Amino acid sequence: MFCDQFKKYRRMTGMTQEEVARFLMVTPQAVSKWETGNGTPDISLLAPIADLFCVTTDELLGRALTDPDSAPEEICRVPEEAYRERYGKCRQHLKHDPQNEKLLLQLLSISAEWLSREKDRLSTTEIAELISAARDYGQVLHKRGSCAISTRAHGLLADIYMAVGEFSRAREEIECLPSSRYTRSRMLGNLAVAEKDPVRARECFRESISDTLPWLFWDMERIAQSYSAAMQEDFKTNRSKMDEVYEIEYAMIHAINAEETPLLRYHLCNASIRLAQKAVWSGDHETALAFLDEFMTNARSLRSEAAGPTAKGSPILPDRPHAVRALSKDSVLFRLSWNAFHPLRTDPHFLRYVEEAEAWTDTTPASPADGSP
């Protein structure tokens, strides 16, 4: 059934229901219904879902009889290290079925690993033949395969070119990859490392982190909220655990200089306001005001971005834009009204924060109270 296949491939890719919902521009509740069998996606979403999981629509619908990475049993019995033998057996099977996408991908995968690990043991002629054949296989997959198959082919070709030092060709293959998830940025980072360009590598990896880190932070904040909910049972212990989660979140964002990403700035707002609360309880009002200043700076920035034409489309469905997240006036005032900030009520700096927020005109929708995407 679709629900079982959907759940299997979502878990195989390591994605949460919320992450799938965000990429497909649907609600998390809809994704949950797909997995429980209480609902099915619109037919127009089948191809985007398959591309997101890097499978075919047949596999998504449970029509594929074999695993997408499967190979003939004869090949599977060959030790993985015996690249030449595995490659030869795949070529033999390909003669009888020259359009077999699984065999073509298997040949590309073997070539990439073979060249990466044993390039020095191969002659110049053998290397040239492997690359030429790989290029031919990639062209077939690009023309005949699904978006997911084509993406995997371009990625493997990029690995092959990087293994032999043909960096310009590797970049061409990487540029063919869709921007979904972090694949493209990560591979560009790997290429920059191979080219000994650490500055570019760092920026590429930061971009890939910026694409994926927010989902880690959603989970971290759920953990923090669970500690918050348990404070009535043991306030001191659970309060300490909650603060610890926000301290980690705050440090991680600053460590990679990723606060320029709107979604991460939203997490920075949550972390800084919580740490300001902790500082007040500790009696360190100067530190609390510094955290509050950072909170307000990021809140201003998010409001400005949300009001402008900077909506970002989904990597999977680019024609359906995301609304850039903003902190509403009521949300900011609610946070500043927490009882923890009572000792700061007469401080001029704190009063300026409140007066500024009260003067805001809300032209953007409020963020969800629970911080969900």
C-alpha cells in the first residue's frame, strides 16, 4: 500500500513528517494521514514525493519488485572489493538489457568507488575507458530515467570526475543536480576540498548546514518544551535541562555563522530570549539585556524580510513559495511579558524594547505559537 511505501522511504531518507510537509508545501497533518492510510496525496504530488525520496513512482506505489539498488544475484555474490569482476559481470548483463537503469547506476557506482580507491593501480587507458563508459551511461540515464534516477547519475559522475582530478567536469555534473535538500551544496563543498579551496568549501558546507540544521533545531526545541512541561514535577532539574538545550542551540548557530538564514534567525530568537530569562533568574541583568538586544535585533530583521518580496520557494515545488517566517507584534510582546523579566520592568533599556514592539504595525501573519514550520 502507498502508506507503507511512503513511511518506509521517508524513514530511509531520515526525514521527519514536518520536513516532508515543508518541502511539499502541505500540512504535517496531511503527511500523517498519508502514513496512517487515512488519506492520500493529490496525484500531482506523486512525482515530487518520488523525487524527494529519490525513488521512482512505481517504487513509491509498491509496484517495483526489486530494491532500487538491487543487482543480479550473480553480481551480489562477488566481493565488493573485486571491482574489476563486479564491473565485468554488470557489463555482461547490460548486453542483454542495455536500457536497465539499475544496472547502469550499478556500473556508475562501481566506477566511482573503483577510481576513488584504486586509481593508482589502473593504467591510463583503463581510466580513460571507465570514464568514457561512465559518460555514456550517464547520458542514457539523463535521457530515459526519472528525475530521481538522473539526479543519482549526475552525482555519481561528479564523484568519478573528482576521483580523477577533472574538477571542471565534476562541477558541471553538480550544477545539474536539483537544489533539493543539501546534496548540491555538500557536493560542491567536497569539490572545493579536492581543489584545495578551503574558503569556498566552508561556505558550501555552511549552506548545506543552513538547509538542514533548522530541522535539528525543531527537534531540540521539542525536547526543551518537554522539559518545560515537566517543570511542575521538578522545577529545578527540568529548568536546567531546558536551558541547556537552548544554550547548545545558541552556540551552534553562532559557531557556523549561520544566523543570516531567516529560519535559523528565528531559532536564534527563541534561544536568546530563553537565555535572557535564565540570566535574569541568575541575577545577571547586564547579560540578560545583551540577550534581549540580540532577540530584538533578529525580530526586527525577520519582520523586515517577511514584509518584503523575499519569499523562498520549496526546493521540490519551486512555484509554490514559502512565507518567510516573522515574529508578530503580539508574539514579541508576549515574550517580553514573561514573569521572569519582572526585575527589569523599570530598566530604561527594557522599556525601550517594549515601547518599540508596541509601536509595530502587524502586516504579517503571526508565527505558530509552538514554533512549528
